[in-house]
Amino acid sequence: MRESDQALGICVLLHLILFRCVFFPIGSSFSFGDRGIGINYGRLGTNLPPPDIAAKLIASSHIKHVKTFDMDPFLIQAFTKTNITLSLCIPDEELPALATDATRADLIVQRSILPFIHTTKISSISVGNEVSMIPDLAPHLLPAIKNVYNSLKKFKIHKRIKVSTTHSVAVLAIRSPPSHGIFQDSIAGPIMKPVLRFLNKTQSPFMVNLYPYLTYKETTEVPLDFALFTAKPNHYYTDPNTSLVYTNLFDILVDALNAAAASLGFNNLTLVVTEMGCPTNGHANDYVLIFGAWFII
Ligand SMILES: *[C@@H]1O[C@H](CO)[C@@H](O)[C@H](O)[C@H]1NC(C)=O
Ligand SMILES: *[C@@H]1O[C@H](CO)[C@@H](O)[C@H](O)[C@H]1NC(C)=O
Ligand SMILES: *[C@@H]1O[C@H](CO)[C@@H](O)[C@H](O)[C@H]1NC(C)=O
Ligand SMILES: *[C@@H]1O[C@H](CO)[C@@H](O)[C@H](O)[C@H]1NC(C)=O
């Protein structure tokens, strides 16, 4: 989700998750895997606590992974010695300059990574957030990713810190049946293929923001309980091609993304769901409460 949308009240509270899914196809096995759950730390809002207080709060909640929307050294500093793994993000607007000027990447690494490399666990950097569908930015994506990677390599930390970018589910043209998942034609060849090639080569995660709630909202075909992980067998979905039975929409979207990547030749990427969530406020409908109840743990 674009960070600016968060300020509008969708998914402000707990739009979480950072975990590793098992390899394609996962069918109906919903698993939090070995990376565990984390939270996204957006900072567009009012009355937010300063980073050091937020970091203490997160640590005291036993949350082990945090994904940020920026590279602010003060924010990163706040997580030193917390044992929390950080996944950082280079804001979209930096991409055009970053794509053409390798020294910009060096500056970012020198300012936001190197000072904390021994005291903070940084696992990855997302270069931009959901830019693969933005015509003005998408062409800058791969060159920017490569410059960041090369800079990490220069400082010999490219194996420790993975470079990727975060996609939205809108990259999919077909998501059901999941085995037929493919990317939008406009980006499959020019954007997704080269980016996935980079991820495959560097064994970096394929990051996707995945909101069953938004898919549920935009179509009339999905029963509410299927989006909520509470479907009874009469609402299960069977992929006619693979005969896999799906108990929820989340698994369908995950498998459709893996199928889309496989259709471009990449069947061994690690898919990481970098955002997920639901509104907990600002919407009148009852299902909002149900979504909220499911996720607040
Ligand atoms: C830090 O986290 C790792 C795994 O994420 C865990 O094995 C270790 O015990 C933690 N250390 C402390 C001091 O909490
Ligand atoms: C159907 O699934 C098989 C694997 O189960 C796959 O090889 C084939 O390409 C799929 N067909 C279509 C039309 O997607
Ligand atoms: C993915 O990476 C592996 C290992 O480096 C390589 O053998 C394979 O050809 C790559 N796949 C594609 C489609 O580039
Ligand atoms: C698939 O990915 C895993 C984990 O990234 C790796 O260990 C394995 O070697 C890969 N297999 C192939 C055939 O590339």
C-alpha cells in the first residue's frame, strides 16, 4: 500500500507481516514459516511516538521484525541493540537520481547502513514501494536496485543485506485460478522479468504487499469468509488445473504470484509478504470489526 494511503485510515493499526512462504505451490497450507511476523513502521500520522519510544514499545511486544518506509538514520539508530531485524525502504522519489548516479547509493549506504552495521540487524532494503506499476518510476527500478546492490558490494555487506523492491498485488493480471497467475502485460517483460532475474541471481526475496481485504472489496466473487480465513468447506475453491483446494484468498494470491513468476521462468524465488492487514477504524461496516478481530493478537 502506498504510504500516503495509510494516513487515510486504512490499515493504520496493524498492517503487518513479514514472513517467508514455503515454495510454490503452497496450496492450502497457510504457514508463518521461519521468519515470523513483523510489523510495518509507517510514520505518516499524528501523535506518533518518537522512534526510540516506538522501538522500545515494539521490542516489549516481542516483535522480531520491523519494516520501515524510509532510511532515516535516527529511526535506524533507535533499533540498535534491540535484536529486532530491520527491513528498510528507500523512498520512491529517490529512484530517478539513484538509477543514474551510483554515488547516491554510496551516500545512502554510508549514511544509513554503515554506522549501524555492527549494532543493528538489517536484513534487506526495498528500493521503492509499489513502483513497478508507476510508469514514471518503473523504468528506474532495476538500475536503482543495481546501484544499491553494487554499493553494498563495495562495502562487502551485499551478502548480509538483500536488495529488493516491494510490489502490490496489482502486478497480477490473472490471479484465479492461481495456477494460471500471470503478470500484467505492460510490466511482465520490461519490468518484472529483469527485476526477478536480479532477485533470483542474488537470492533476494520477492516482496509483495498482499491485502485480501482489498481484493475482497474490489470483486463480488469472493465470499467474505474466504477472505477472512474462516470459510467453511462449501466456500473452498478448487483450482481446476492443479486440483489444489484453497481454504482462503490469501493462499490463492500467494500461489498466483508464484505462478506468475514461474511463467517467466522463476520458480524458486522466496516470496515474502511485506504488508498485510485490514482496517480497524474509519469504516462503518461490520466486517471491518471481523477483520480487526482476526488480526489483533
Ligand atoms: C535475538 O534473536 C535471535 C533470533 O532472532 C534469538 O535466537 C536470540 O536469542 C535473541 N537474543 C536476545 C538477546 O534476545
Ligand atoms: C496446468 O497445470 C500444469 C501443472 O499442474 C501446468 O504444467 C500447466 O501449464 C497448467 N496449464 C495451464 C493452462 O496453466
Ligand atoms: C536462477 O538462478 C539459478 C542459480 O543461480 C540459475 O541456475 C537459474 O538459471 C536462474 N533462473 C533464471 C530463470 O534466470
Ligand atoms: C532454490 O532456492 C533455495 C533457497 O534460496 C536454494 O537453496 C536452492 O539451491 C535453489 N534451488 C535451485 C534449483 O536453484
